[in-house]
Amino acid sequence: MSRAGTSPQLLRRTNLGAVLQVLRDAGVVTVTELMAATGLVRTTVIAVCDDLLDRGWIQEVEGSSGAQVGRPARRFRFDDRAGFVVGVDVGEARTTAVVADLRGRVLGRATRVFADPAPARRLGTVDAAVDGALADAAVAPDAVLAAAVGIAAPVDRRGRISHGQPFWEAFDLGFERRLQERRGWPTLLANDANLAAMAERWCGAAAGVDDLVVMLAGERIGTGVMEAGRLLHGRSGAAGELGGLALVQGVGSPDGIAALCRAWGAEALLPGAPATALRNLAGPAGTVEARDVFRAAAAGDDVARRILDRLAERLARVIGLLGTLLDPELVVIAGAVAESSAVLLEGIDQQLPRFTATPPRVAVSVLGDAVVSVGAVRLALDHVERHALDLELGAAAG
């Protein structure tokens, strides 16, 4: 009884998803072209398109593309402004919110700096960033279909922080309640490195790669892992967490590129250290940032070049460990420092065979510091599509 009752609905959902995918990836498409792309018969394609028209997901295009005999072919296109999604990246010092259409094109963006570390105050800052992004995109809040938020903490498959981190747990509950009640939006919570992996596979350096590790390598190293195109969470959301790097010889901590550049740059400025251009680039407090090290190295400073050599070897050890444990096809270095990190690739590639028998390809992200918010957009879009099709099923079952 149950199988017979649900099979038509499941088939209908599959057909809806197949047609919607073709329409979203294409421009204007005819019924005949949809038949060829999906393998469905004409009556099914027309019925599905009529369903999607009723839901407001697609538009029917009048007229034809050329001379023809008889009745004009029906032509459809995906309505990418039938709704919108919000993606939010919550970092340590600031938060960025973006608003995107249903093709994932970012229409508005806003960044706000956290002035108060208290969870309740930080929530207000996130709210302000979301409001700013909506205003920048000229999108009304009631047109948003879903939101997704990335944070630097383990998040399980259900979207819950699971490791007893009081600050992030307070943020989790407060943010979900605030957006759900104030905005009325479905809100998804995810680990930032997992979102980075989704972004890179969707529209970044890893497009189309199924076995993938994306390494957020700014302040601390964390990874998002995909195996056969499936994101790995682990039992409690800790898959990809690399606190254990403290135990790895030659690594010693999960510190990322920005943190190491500051630490090693400070060592280079100690009394008695060799002359270096970094002294002229140091800030008022005598601190050196990653951009200063990369800049000095590009200008030929030997001290800065040695720091980059140390970085390349250290990253090679980390990537070698990932290559041995996970055997990915590709490792992408992502985050705000990714663009500068391209100069490290040659050194990493040279060192990798020392640390693993299965060295992956290594690339740097082209998404920059937007990688987490782009991944949040992708997660929200995935939810919207599933939700839309589930609504269709519910209506059919009723």
C-alpha cells in the first residue's frame, strides 16, 4: 500500500527536479529540447512545466526563435528572480552577508565589524549586515526563501553545534530564533570550511571535482572534505577539524598562513636578526601581517622569502597528511590569503612527494574572502529547491 501510494509522488518529484535543473542551467528552452535533455515524453514535460509555471519558478516565453510552419513551439525560461536567498559568513572580527538570486548571482553585499564580543550583541551586528545586503540588492525581506550561515565551529548534519562550545552554542540558538521569528526564513547553520568546499566545487577552482579537500588556511587551518561528491560531516560534525596538527611532526599547531606570517615576521624583527625590508613594512605596534611578508618576498627580500619557504614546507606536510588519509584528487587553499598563496604552490609541489605516496593536485581559490558566503548561498539554494519540490509533493498528496 505505502509503496504504491508514494511511487507516483516520488516519480513526479524526480521529473520536476530534472526539468528544473535543465531550465536553470539553460536560457530559453523548448519542450522538444527539454525532452531531449531529460528523456521524458512530451506529455510529461508539458505537465511538469505547467506545474512549475503555477509555482512561479519558470516563465513562458511568447513568440518563436525563427520561421516555422504550424503552431509555435512552447518555450520556457527559469525565473531567477522568483525568490532570493541570503548567505552569511560569521568570522571572528566581522560578518558579511550577501543576497543572491535563484541562479546564485550575488546582487547585494554588506560587511559589519563586531564591536562587542557578547553573543547577543554579535547577533545584532549580523542582523545589521543582513539588512545592509538586502538594501544593497533592493530586495524586500519577504522575497527571501532561505538563509544559510557559516561559522568556525563543528556543525552536525542537523545543523547543530555539537561540541560543547558555549559561545557558539549561544550564537546558534539566538541566531536561529531571531531569523526564524523576526524574518520568517528557514535558516541553515553550517561549518565555514564545509561551505568553502561547496563553493569551490560549485563555481571555484574545484568545479566538477568529486574527491576534494578545501583548506581554509587564514588564521587557523580547517578543512571541508568531499568524497565522491558528498560532503563529509562525521558523527558529530567534526570531520575535517585539524586540531590534531599539534601532534604532527614539523607542523605543531593548526595555525594558518596569516597567523604564521605574524609570528615568524615578529621573529624576524627581534634585535640582532638579519636586515629585512619587513622592518619598514611593520605597523605602529611593530607587527607584520601576511600581506607584508608576501610583498617583501616579491620585492626580493631574503628574510621574507625564507618565511615563504617555511610556509610551503609546513603546508606540504599538512597536505601530505590529507593525501595519505583521504586520497583526494585536489586540495584547494582558500580564504582571504588564498590569492597571495599562489606563490607557495611551486614549493608545495616540490615538497609533497616527501610526505605522501599519493600527492594530490594543489590549487588556490579564486573566490577570495567570499568563499564562505558563496558556499552559504549554495546551501540555501539547495534547501530552496528541495523545499519547493517537497511542497509540490505535499500538494499532490493532499
